[in-house]
Amino acid sequence: MKKIIGIAAALGLTLAAGAANADECMSAQALVDKSIAHYKTAGKEKSFADFMNKDNKDWVNGELYVIVSTMDGIFKVHAINPKLIDNPALPALKDTNGVMIIQEMIRVGKETPSGGWAKYTWTHPETKKLAPKQTWVKVHDAQLFMAGCYP
């Protein structure tokens, strides 16, 4: 009986974690839509400055943050790691499985400009282990607006 209760408890935790991850991915999609709306009203310069402000929880909230890049994969906004901005080597970045991460984001943006998931492997910030990650990519004003999650 204890074994059944333990399995049920573990299953409950797994389902709760799955629901939390699904919420995080829905939040990533919502953040991209919100960032595009802000860009439309505030303009490029102001919105990019807002997106880069690590203290502004509207745009940077833990592992949920806005990334904006050119259609060539050159990042213009990345508050968590500003060293990635204007880095010409970034489009060649590969994950441990050989997926060219930025190229995947570009592909998804071009194939599904109204929004799609780029999937790859990345180090999970909490566990510090490699994990599946996905980034919601949506095109606006010839730029890729993105936010990622761990499903």
C-alpha cells in the first residue's frame, strides 16, 4: 500500500510539474505577443530599452524574458546575457545534438511568422542539466520576437 501511495504521490508531483511547465510555455507565448504590442505602441528604441531592463518584471521575470533578433539571427535584445547582442558568431551556435539553435529559430520564424516553436537542448537553469527547451518565435517588423521555456 505504501508503494502505491508513493507512486501516486510521485505521479502527482510529475503532473504538477508538467502543468507548471505548460503554464510557463503559455506565458512565453503571451510574453511575445505582449512585447510585439509594446513595440507597436512605444516604438523600437523605447521598447528595446524596456526589454533590456532586468528590473522590469513586465519583460524579465526569472527565466522568462524577451529576445529580439534580426531575420539573420543577430540578437538585438537579450537582457539576461547582453554579450549575445550583435554577436556575429551566434547564428552558428549548436546544441549537444547538433541542432543549430539560432538557425532553427530563423527557420521557424520564416515558416510560421504568426508563431511557432523552435526546439533544442539547453542547460536548465535550476537543475544545471541538459534539458529540452523550446522558444516561441514570432515575426514582426522583419524581426524575430522570442521567449523560451522548458516543457
